[in-house]
Amino acid sequence: MNKTVNINLAGIFFHIDEDAYLKLQRYLEAIKRSFTDSQGRSEIIADIEARIAELFSERIQNERQVIGSKEVDEVIAIMGQPEDYLVDDEIFEDEPKRTYTRTSPSKRLYRDTENSYVGGVSSGLGHYFGIDALWIRLIWILLIFGAGTGVLLYILLWIFVPEAQTTTEKLMMRGEPVNISNIEKKIKDGFDSVSSAVQNVDLKKQGEKIKEGFENVSDSISESVKKADLPKQGERIKSSSSSFFEMIGNIIMFFLKLFAKFFGLILMFVGAVTIISLLISLISLSVLDSVNIPGTNFYDIAEAANVPLWLMSILVFLFVGIIAFFVFYLGLKILINNLKSIGNPAKYTLLGLWLISFVSLIVLTARFGLSFKEEGQFTKTEKIAALTANDTITLRMNNNELITSRYYRSYGFDTAYDENDNKILYSRGVRVIVKSTKDSIAKVRLERSARGFDYEDAKTRAERIEYNYAVVGKELLLDSYFTIPLDETQKGQEITVTVYLPEGSILYADKNTYNYHSNQYYYNDILDHNMEEHYLKIITNGVECLDCPEDEDFKVKVDIEDDESTLKIDEDGIEAKIPRSTIIIDGEGVKAKSDEVKVNIDEDGIEITSDDGN
């Protein structure tokens, strides 16, 4: 059980073991004796005590931890031994000898206000990266007048990077070891710079000082030779063998730290650019356009949830911007070891705002998803008395150059202006299907569909779809687009136009209909691909080409399909699919296949095969 002592070192309270306290006390007294006649003695001792207190603070895990002799020895090894203290080492001759490992000095980023024009950021970065501050200032100029990101970045560094005020911080800023000799030199340099500014240089006295300095160096060298001890030299040689491996470890750590700094720089750059972009987008009311998340349209979410766009913009700004801020702060913390904390109140406030924005966006997105729960339809069939079974009917897509000039099917929505300069919301989501009818006149079936929270909501939206077609002579003109009210929510609105043509009539489809009647087989569209610009006679559930060359790929196309069977007649022959069997009749013969028996009839004869191979 050891006795502990409470001490106040540079304004910081410590618990210290009694033996460690006596050792620290002798060390500090020796330091004071070394600077008895030194100029600025009090400032030197104060800075040394402040540095010792800082080193002690780095080595304790909590306020109840007691500082022992080990921590004192480590601090002495870092700070170095004063010249007068070497004599007092005889006190510890009975103690086991300790081997101290000196750590290489590491730079810390501070603002150098002594060599500053504004806030000392450029000068501090120059010390940190080991380059002239002039190059840093040129980079700031490029960032400010180039992308405009330099102003915010400079202000953030000005706020978060501390100023080098004490001697210890100024030494750390330059990467110099914070020990007794460097603290003394730094303070004396400060006094010398002040005195040289107000006094003339006395060459004679300077010569005497130089002479005295040479004498002191000579005395020190001779004394070191006298005190040379061969056993100690042997220990130094022994310790040098392990220094090689320490050097290898230091090289590896150097590259790891370099990679960490580079990674921190990337994080800081990404965070800063994101924050600046979001601020500009928020001011210009285009946040919802600048933030792109795959599969997410914030405008649709806002409309579906009846949320104002400005509120949605703020939620998106907080959600992305706070993440970008902490990314920037993390990169800055990797680059700057002594970065000032933004404080717990600021952290908790930002975290609370982010959680509010996150939960709000989740709720709004869920509500948006529920708005697509049900599908509703509004169907209307109209007869066209002007188109009969004896007519040649031309089918063409009608376009409005003010709205769209392209002929293809697309289910997205865009805005445009009509002939009266009214803004409209339109879509090219039009599907065209051609079928035959036994009636003597043609008819058009318009099937409007949309989605909503329930069937009634979806059906109401479908009814508000506006679509037009026209009959000019024997020509049927179908609009290539449809419109919805400008304030309507976009919820999967589509329209399917089914044209029923009487059997015996002739169909001529314009080439601009290709993309609109490009349908899968299950739509039972008798107007197949590449049938455009041919005269097609409408027959029962199919067409017959009247002007196709002999080498054309098709002559007759008949498709009959129900829930149980399929019949297809074309240029390849006849193919019938009856439940559990398939029959193909073509130029090669007749082939039939079921789950149990295969039949093949051709010029070689008849071949029947069952499942057992007989």
C-alpha cells in the first residue's frame, strides 16, 4: 500500500504516488537550477510544467488513476534531462536502470497567427505539410475564384483548427520535439527578436559571446569524454541492434499514417463539396433535383403525401447534409489530431435533426408506396360508323409538335405547353392493340388505368386521364400521348387503345405505329411487327397480306388462344397446342407430341415412340 499526493500542475489536478512525486519534485528543482540565470526563466518553467501536465493527461485513463514512477520516467525521457540534473542521478544509483524510448516528434495542425494575413490557416497548413505558406494561399485563391468552395472551407478550418498560443503548441505546429531545450530555445528566440528590434547590435559583445560559446562547447566535450563509461557504451551498442527493427516499424507506420491522412483528405473534400452543393441547391430550390437516390423520386413522394415541396426540400437537405457534415468532420479529425470538438450539445442537436428527417422521409416514402396499393380502371367503348367492312382503313399516330415530336412508347411524365401557352403534364404511355370483329363497323375501346390507395381512389385518377382520337375520312388518327391535370399525382397512369376492325376491311398501318403496337403475344394483337405499310385484309382473328412479295416472311397470320389451347397458322405451317399435346403440320410432314407418346410422319414413314422407348 502506497501513499498518494494531490498536486496542481499548470492548473490541472493530479493524483500521484509519493515516490513518483519525490522524483518529479527533484526533476523540477533541477530544471529550475538549470535556468537560474536564464532570461525568461519563469516563462520557460511555466511552459515546461504545462507540457508535463499535458503528457500526464495523455497517460491517464480516468480522473481516479494515480500517476506512478513509470509515468514520471516516461515524461522525463520525452522532456530530456537538464544539465544540473545529471549530477543528481547518483540518487537513483540503487534503482534498476531504465531504457527510455524516444518517440519521433509528430506535427499537429494549428493556426499560426504570428505569420498570418487573416486567420493563420494558410501559415498553419504550410507548417503542417512542410511547404511555403505562399503556395497554400495560391491554392485558396484558385478555390475561391474557381469553384467557389474555398470560402466555406477556409471558414470551417478557421473555426475548428485551434490557434498555436503556448510555446508547446508552437513547437508541435513545426514538428519539433517538445522538450526542455526546445522550450528554452523558443522562449529565448522570442526575447532575442524583441530585444534586437529595440537595441543596436554590439559586435564586441557578440564576439565575446561567440568566444564564450566555443569555450562552453569545448568544456562540454571534454567533460563528456571524462564521463564516458565503457559499460554504458556497450549497452548503447546492444540497444542499437534493436533500433533496426524499430526503424522498419516506423517506416510501416509512416505509410499507414500517410494513407490515413490521404483518406481523411478525401472525406473532407467529399463532405465539403456535398455541403456546398446542397446549400446552393437549397437556395435555388432545386434540392430534390440534385439529390438522386435510385428508384426514388422526391417530387412523387411529396405529391403522394400532400407535403409542400419546401418542406420536402428541408427534410432531404437535413438528411443528406448532416451526413455530409459528419463525413467532413471525420476527415478533418483524421488530418488534425488536436481538432477542437464541436461539443455535445451541437452533436446531439444535429443527431436529433437527422433522426427527425430520417423518420419523416421513411413515413412519407411508406405512404407513397401505399398510394400504389390498388389499381383502378375506367373503360369506354365507342363505335365508329364511318369505318365499315368495305373500307380501306389507315391507322396513324397523331402528334403535337409543341408537346412531343418523337414516336415511341414511354411511361414517364413530362411537362410542356399547349397552343394556349398552358402548362400540361403528359405521358407517351399509350398502348395500341388491333383486333378483328364480326360487326359491320369499327369501334375503339379506351381503357384508362391508374393506381391509388384503394380502388375508388385509383378509378378516380383513371377517369381524369384525357385522351383523344379523330377520324378523318377513312383514316383513324390516335394521339401518341395523353395528359393528366397539372396538379395530379403521378401514379402509374396508362391507357390502352384497342381498335376493333370489321372482318373484310383492309388495314394500312403507318410506320409510326410500330412502337405503340409492339406487344407481347398474350395481348392477341393481330397487327404483328413489320406489318406496317402493307395492305392487310382483316380475317377472323388474323390478317392476310395483300401486297406482300412471295419471299416476304408472312402471308397469313392467325392466332387463336384461350385458357386451354392455342392454334397458330402462318407461313411455317400449322401449329396447334392442345392440353397435354402439341401438333405441328408443315412441309416436312406431321409431328405430334404429348406427355406419353411422340408421333412423326414424313417421307421416311411413320414413327411412334412412347415414354418407355418402344
